[in-house]
Amino acid sequence: FRENMGFDGGLSSPHLEMARCLYFGRLVDDIQLILFDSRRHSCNTLLINNFYAYGTLGQLLQTFQNVSNMLWMVTQESDVAMEDEMNKSGVKDIESLSKRKSCLFETLQSFAKLMEHLVIPTLFLSPQPMAQMLAQQLPGALVAIPVAPEAFVQRLQSQVLEFVLPVWNHPSFPKCNKNYITSVASIMTHIYTGVNDVNPQRSAGPNVLAPPPDESSILMIVEMGFSRERAEEALRRVVTNSVEMAMEWLFSHPEETQEEDELARALTLSLGSSDAPADTDDSKGKETADEDNLKTPPVEDILGTCIALLQSTDTVAFPVTDLLVVLCNRNKGQDRNRVVTHLVNHLKSCSMEDLLSDRNLLSVVSHLLALILNEDSIAR
């Protein structure tokens, strides 16, 4: 997979470029099918560990960046051709560039879907015995492997963020199609949610406590064949006494049998290698400390792109709102005031002339602020 993911964008013709991009799209789709089980909401942690250690995921992200750069180049050429659309050759150029852009978007959408899976902590960290395989040290690894599953997921999020941010901040990003924008916004939302808060609840503050499990709800779940302990755990996990939501959680988080637990532990032990270097306690502590610091851009930069997206189209209002609500609730709500203040200051700076355009700034910021206040009670 790593050998076939290499691409620097230097192809001699648009036809070869489109063929190569379509190939990458199919290849990425295959990787996602191999690594993730959408039906069970789980992943193959052993393969993830290998893909990471031997550089396949790193090569995948690099290829995503190269294909993205190609999209910006084609977009720029398309803008120039649009200015010359009255010219007959210009029309032909527009049709050709439109096909190339469509092909690139299809490929990038495949990348985005896979990257979205790579930043969801719940796919990696449950069940615990399988999660331990993420930190399995491998002989001949090309990339240093973090010493704990949580650190591994955080490192993965950090790497994905490094390659997604240039896309998010690019001036042509608001011109992309809705599905691609939605996927990138979802990636950002999962990254900002973080590893420690793997089950964020909408319309709830950061310190909201779950209600005690209701006895009638517990009995209803037990009557369906689950143990009382599992029923209580599910109700606590979904932070509500909804039997339907608890059942959904139970089906997406099947209980490990003793045989599965023993198999996972045996597999973990069998993968150990005396060739792998042993880390000292000091080095482990240092690496863990480094992993805990996920470097994210200033909130104002994220807000700037959110406003630009809504000025381009309101079809992505809800994915953008999800991201901003997560920003309000992360790190015990320390960014909430910055988010709301930034939007209020934009409102104050709007002039009457702004009302003359269809997608005026006053309308966009008001809409965005209203959505956040609807979702986040503490912000209100």
C-alpha cells in the first residue's frame, strides 16, 4: 500500500492525472474497508499499528496533500478560464477543467472519509485489550510508536490536523462542494473534541452529570437479554434514560467474551519482540507528555473560515455549528467566551452597506450565533 500511494503530482497530461487520482480513490476506499468495520463501529488495531509504524498512513497523508494542491491549481485555472468564457477555446477549457475538478473532488472525498475515521477515538480505544495493540512496538518500524493507546490516537489526530489545516485555511476551500466541506468540518470537530471526551453531548455544558439510571429503563433492557451491569453502563454512557439510545450503544459496543479477551491478550503478547528497543520510564514519561499537547490553531482562525464558508453557502451551517459548539465546550469551556465575543464583535462591525448583498456578513454571523446559542445553553 505504501509503495502504491506515492504521488508528487508531476504527471505529463490531464488524462494521466485523472486516471491516477481515480486509482488513489479506489485504493483509499480499499484501505478503509480493511481497517474499519462500520457495522460494528470498530477498527483492526493490529493493522492500524502496522500501517502507522511502517509509514503507510504518513504516505497516505502526503498524497492527500499533493492531490489537494492539484485541486487548488485546477481551481485557479478554472477561474482564469471563466473570465475568458466568451472565447470558444475558453469554453472548452472550462469543460475540461470541470471534469478534472470533479475527479479530484471524488478522490479527495475518499481521503476525507478515511481521515475522518482515523480521528474518532471511540473506534480505537474500546475494547481495552484490542486498544493495547495500537502501542505494540514493532521491529524495523519506520515511525516511532507512542507508548500508550491514548497517546497513539492523539498522535494520529495531530498528524491528520497538520495536513487538513492547509485545506481548511485555503482561500478556495469555501468554493469546494458541500460533501467535501462537510467531511473536512467533521474531521476538525472530532480532533477538537479530543481523546479524553469521546462522547460529547450536544446541548450540554462540559460538567453536566448523567442522570442516575432509571429502574424501569434498566428492567426493559434486562428483559431484552442483557445483564443488569451492562444495562446500567449503557444508560450512563448515553447520559440519558433513553432505552433506544442505550440499546444503540449496546449493539455498537458488544461485550467481550472471556475467550475474546484471552485471545486478544495472547495476541498482544505474541507480537512482542525482543528486538524492539526497551524504553526507560523517563523516556516514556517524556513522550507521553509530548503526545498530550495537540497543537491547534487559534480559535479566531477557525472562526474566520467558518464565516467564509457560510458566506459562500448556508448548506454547511449545521456541520460548522457542530464544530463551534465543540470549541465552546472543549477544555472546560475556556474558549467559549472567545467564540461568542468574536461573533458579537463581527456583528458590531457590520455596516448598513453589508445588507445590500445576498450573503451579507450581518446575516451570516447572526445565523451562526443563533445556531450556537440554540445548541449551547452556557453560551446563552
